[in-house]
Amino acid sequence: MSKKTVMAVYEDDYQVVVGAKKLTESGFKIKDVFSPFPIHGIDPVIGLPRTRIATVSFLLGSTGTMLVLLGVWYMMIHDWHIDIGGKPNFALYKNLPAFIPVTFEFTVFCAAHGMFLTFLLRSKILPGVTAANPDPRTTDDQFIIVMEVEEDKIAGIKGLLQGTGCIDIRS
Amino acid sequence: MRYNFTKSNRNLALALMGIGVIAIIIGFLTNPHRTWASLLVNNFYFMALSLAGTFFVAVSYVMQAGWSVGLKRVPEAMGAFLKFSAVGMILIFIFGHNDLYHWTHSEIYEKFLPDGKTPNPDFDHILLGKHGFLNIPFYMIRMVAYFAIWVGFTWILRNESLKEDLEGGLKHYKKSFKFAAIFIPLFGITSSTSAWDFLMSIDAHWFSTLFGWYTFMGLFVSGLATMCLIIIYLKSKNYLENINENHMHDVGKMMFAFSIFWTYLWFSQFMLIWYANLPEEIIYFKTRWDHYRVIFWVNFFINFLFPFLVLMSRDAKRKMKILMIAGIGIVLGHWLDVYLMVMPGTMKANWGGFNPIEFGIMAGYAGLFIYVVLNALSKAMLVPQKHPMLKESLAHHL
């Protein structure tokens, strides 16, 4: 039997969580939920795995730390000694306190910008890419649960979501 | 549910206090100069822990924080120790000021010896300039004012909270909010000035404009860690069953964030002095670097890298065991931090390693702190019964 996309439209974030819970409890698999803002507590309900952005942030931050230390070592120690504040030293570690602020800033810079870009790439939100959004109103005041189900089960979904605040079911 | 202050805990606390008393007696017989310094370290440190408790309660009110209501009796109980540390601080100053604070010596302010002609070799021009602030009567007035403010507001907040348990309603919440809002700016000023008085004036020639915030951050983060350890202890005894990993996650986040902020201030103070390299400023770190280098490094690693790496991930903050390890590290680390602020100024180069007396006195203060805090915990319900945000706290979810 061919599968069909079903969209349940809501107008309240709390009701979305209730509806999604009802659906997953009855064995339906939710493909995605579109919402204008993050909904607290929906991730475990629709079976989203834990985000890995924290790990990415740590890796990017560490990369930033190493990059900036390499750069500082090359520019200030190796290529041309620069005497600032009477602290000419031929070793990075002896001058390190002076370089901590820039190391800190560059670490934060890499972690923040890297996370931002990673998120955009991962969510496929890039210039020129068509949005995967089923309805532009989910960027404003509506919430949509998207499912892929066999045709004969659509009626069952309609029955399930009755009374959960669902305003429309499209398929 | 009420906490039951069991006999074995009471005996343990009393035993620790006994060790402390013995350590103080032996200390005064062998090396009174050093004993005064150890007393100041421990008295200040445990005062800081209990002050952090009151500050936490006040901040929760002002921020209208809901999540912390269920565990708020713990910082409240920590505040109960303040009056004891007040007595300790005043006694230490009255009897030990000549050993601890160079500026209390009266002879350094005389330009000439009593004959009126010979220049006084001990004359201290810099301290004469600071004499308007650093003199014994004004110092005593300030010290009494600090403790009056701190103990007073601790008592008010605790009292309102206990009354709320009986009467309910919004009246006590609103009153606590107002008093907390008055307390926080007062605390902001007194925490800085008290740090100058109690700790910075040991090295009276030296000054750092960052010192007040730096001490305050150490105070707050070690207080949070203590709070975390007390909650974990209570949970291990099956109290506070409504406090779950979501609440501990928040406590862990604060420990993590303020450890980093402590480091930020520590490093800001250090780097500016290191870079400028002015003799009158660098002397502070030179003493510490030359004679206390091990503590200097341990202080940095245990208070920054250790909590930073251990508490970084979300899962770590939600596991009691990891939180406990990080908490113990922070509590010991900030004791070392206070130690490093006091000892080099008093003992100078004659430090010669740790002395068991210091740990004995620490055990004594820890015993008194445990006794007072657990006693205060047992005097009231462990969860505020009628706080308007109690429900929010119990449903807290991250």
C-alpha cells in the first residue's frame, strides 16, 4: 500500500505535545514537527535523539584554541619577536599570560560561529535552498505534525486527534 | 518531612570540634603567629560558605526563581553559621590583630622615635596615607556593620520563610522579596569592602581593584558547592526526594559557570599585575610564586580546569556522583585559595609547607559548621510548605 503524508495542524504548543504523545502511544511514527519556536519537552515524545551540537562545539572550540596558539606562536615568537611591555621571550609558554585573552576570544569565536554554521548546514537552511517547510504559517502562529502513514489509517488518526485541539488534518 | 539530626552525626561534629580545640591549643603553644593566620583562613572561609547561602536565598527571591524553592532550606540553614563566624572574626581581630595586620602596629605611624630627633626606622609612609581608612576604631565599626547587615538579613529571610510555613499566603513572599532586594546592593558593597578589610589589608601596601569581586566569586562558588554536597548528603539519606537531577543540573550549571567566572577574575587580576610588572604590585604574586608555587598551581588547576572539564557535559551535571566529586574539589580548592590569600602575607618566606595545625583548625571549623547547619536544618520542614512557587519547583524540568 502506498504511503501518504498526513499533516495535523495545531494552534497551541502545549496541545501539540499532547497530540504527539497520543499518536506515538498508538504506534504511529511522527516524521517531524514544524513550529515557530522550540517546544519544551517535545523531543522525547517524537523520538528525536539528543542533539550532538555540544560535542561539535567542544571540538570546534578545541580547534580554535590550537589554531590561535599556532598563529600566535608563529607571529609573535617564531617569525619575528615582538617586544611588548618589556616581555621579550623566546618561548611561547613564558609569554602565555599575555596571549590568554586572544586565545579565549578565538576559542569562543570558533565555537560560536562554527556551531552556527553547523546548525545551518545540518538543518539545510542555506541561501538558495528551498525551505522544507510544509506551510509558511508554521513560521508564524501554527504548528504542524507531519506523518507518513498508509492510506487506510488516515481515518484512525482523525479519530485519535479529535478533541486534542487539532484544527485541521490534511493529507 | 523534617531532617533528623542523628546522634552519630552530632558526635561526629563534636569530635571534629574537639580536634579543632586541641589544634588551637597546640598551635598557640608552638607557633601563635601562624595559628592566628590559620584561624583567619578558616574563619573567613566558613563565613564565606554561610554568607553564600544567604546570598543564594536573596538572589532566588529577587530573580523570582521557582526551581530553587524545593531546596531553599539548605542555603537558609547554611546562613545560620554566620553569627558564629561573626563572633570568631571579631575575637580574631581583637586578640590577633598584631600578628595578622601590620597596619595595626602603632609605632609605624611615628616619624621620629620618642626622643623627637632620630628618624623612626619603622616609619611607614604608605600606611600613614591609608591611616584614614585602616585604623582600628573605624575597622571595628565596619566589621560590626558588616555582620549586623549579614546576620540581620539572614535572620529576616529565615524568619519570613518559617512564618510562611505556618500562615501561607503571599504576604511573606512579598516581604522577603523586598528585604532580598535591599540586601543584594548592601551585600555587593559589603562583600567587596569586607574582602579588603579581612584579607587585602594583610598585605596593606598592596592593593587590587579586582580583589573584592574575586573574593566574592570564590565565596559564591564554594558556597554553591557546599550546598550541592549537603543536598547530595540529604538525598543519600532519603530526604528531599522531590529534588531530582533537574534541580541538580541547575546547581551544577551554576557551579560550572561561577568556577569559570572565578578564573576570569583571578586571571584578570594576575595578568594585569604580571604584565605591568610594577614593583609595588608584583610583590603580591612574587611572594606567592617564590614560596608557595605548589599551592599557586594547585589553586589554578583544582578551581578552574577540574570543574571545567568534569562539569562540562550535560550528563555530568545530572549525575550525583560526578557532582559530588566536583563539589569536593571546589570546596577544598577554594579553601586553598583563601589560604593563599592569607598565609603569604603573614608567614612571608617562612612558610615551610603545610602544618597539621591548619588542618586541625579546619576540622574544628568544619565540625562547628556541620553542627550548626544540620541543627538549623532539623529545626524546620525540609521543603517550604506554603511557598507560592513550590509547585513550579517540584515540576521543574530541563
